[in-house]
Amino acid sequence: MGIIKNILKRVLKESIIVEKQKISETAYKIRVKSEDIKNAEFVAGYFLRVGIGLTEESLTMQDFVRSYSVWEIDQTNGTLDLAIATHSNGSGAKWIEQRKVGDKVYFTWKKGNFIVDKSADSYLMVGDLSALSHLYMIRRNLPKDRQIESILYSQHKNEVYADIDGTTPFEFYELPQNPTEEIINKIKEIIPKLKGKTIVYVGGDSRVCVALNQFFRRELNWDTKLIKTKPFWNPDKKGLE
Ligand SMILES: Cc1cc2nc3c(=O)[nH]c(=O)nc-3n(C[C@H](O)[C@H](O)[C@H](O)COP(=O)(O)OP(=O)(O)OC[C@H]3O[C@@H](n4cnc5c(N)ncnc54)[C@H](O)[C@@H]3O)c2cc1C
């Protein structure tokens, strides 16, 4: 494991935590700084694969890497922000609780398809706390004239945090885990209000992603290009991606 760690440290990008803040009952923000961030080709919706096992000695391979979305990026200063939820109580949650300013964070960039798409007139954003920073980032990067409706949920409202600029542009609901039925009922209320071409983003609990994907495709007959889903976690698995 020692040799692998040394190789990985050379392959992955290195950054330093320059700020850490508790932003809600169950979430932390960290700002990391690295020369690599200045020159990265970046699109809103990109995320990082963080080698948490490189700074947490006790972790096994299964817990070695966790994915975190870029919440905000400042390429002039070479910094980016992550928002990490601790609901899971897993290795990633423990890793963020223990991190402090000055610690190193090793990462690689991941692009994927769950990124900003400016081609629609209106948007519907659905997700839980794990996907909140990702959806905030996408929203901030859409043209200002677009209609944006949202269903963000968590079990308790004090778990939710405001966006990086202090605004709270999303509709928040206190809902239990996997609240597919409640979400579909709310979507049915929102659909008639959506104007023109609509894209839906669904991120977070894999069960909700699957159920909503089916709902939009089978019940509403939406074109698959308009449905963007990204499972961030799965109740039967550790880490995803
Ligand atoms: C593309 C992508 C981007 C992501 N971006 C972010 C991000 O910006 N912020 C963020 O906080 N997470 C994000 N995640 C999720 C993150 O990678 C971890 O999966 C999550 O932090 C849980 O890791 P863990 O090691 O703490 O728990 P694990 O060891 O992975 O899981 C322990 C247990 O907790 C459950 N669990 C995991 N997540 C949750 C949850 N949210 N609520 C309830 N139970 C849960 C698991 O099913 C498992 O049973 C992202 C995931 C992906 C795939």
C-alpha cells in the first residue's frame, strides 16, 4: 500500500486547504488552492475524485476515493470550493470532519455529462444535500433569463446551506429519504408552469434518479436528451464513481 500511495501522490494533483467552515448542521465547505486549478479547462458540473485514503492512513481501497462536485472556482487565484455532507457517516464524512486548514488534498478532475447545458428555456432541478452544491453551480452558470424551478430536500431544514453568494434560490422541502412519491406529486404541480424547452437535472439518491428518469421517459414521454440524472450515492454501496 505504501508504494501505491507514493505513486498516486505523484500522479494526482496536490492542493492545500486554505479555508474550512461548517455551513449547516451536516455539511462542511472547504476551499483548496493549487496551481493546477489556474490552468484547468473547466465547465460547471465538473467534479473531483479526491484521494481521501492518501491523507487518512487507516482507509482500505474501497474507501480510498470519493467524488465531490466543484461548488465554485476562482481560476485567477487557483482556488475551488467543495461542500461535503456528512449524513452517510462513512469514510468521506469522517475525512472532512478531520480535515484542517493547511492539510493536503489530492485529486483528479472528472468531467462527465451532468454539466451545464444552456440550450433550454426552463429548468427543473431535483436533488438532496449531496447534490446541492452541484445544482447551485449549474444554476449560477445558466443565463439569467432562464426559468428555474426546483425541488431540493433533506430530512431537516437546518441541514441545508445557502449558495456561495449567500442566496437561497431553490425551493427546499423537509422530506424523508427516498421520497419519490412526494417528489413526483410536486413535479406534477410544477410541469404546467414550465415554459418552452425544459431540461430536468436530478442528482443525489440513486433510487430517486432511477424513479424520476422512468417517470419522465415513460409517463411524460420526454426525450432522453432533456433528462439529466446523476446518482451520487446508493444505499447498498459505498462511494460511487
Ligand atoms: C459525481 C458525484 C459528485 C458528488 N458530489 C458530492 C458533493 O459535492 N458533496 C457531497 O457531500 N457528496 C457528493 N457526492 C457523494 C460522495 O462522493 C460520497 O458518496 C458521499 O460523501 C458518501 O461517502 P462516505 O464515504 O461518507 O459514505 P460511504 O462509505 O460511501 O457510505 C456509507 C453509507 O452511507 C450511505 N450514504 C451515502 N451518501 C449518503 C447521503 N447523502 N445520505 C444518506 N446516506 C448516504 C451509503 O449508501 C452507505 O450505506 C458525489 C458523488 C458523485 C458520484
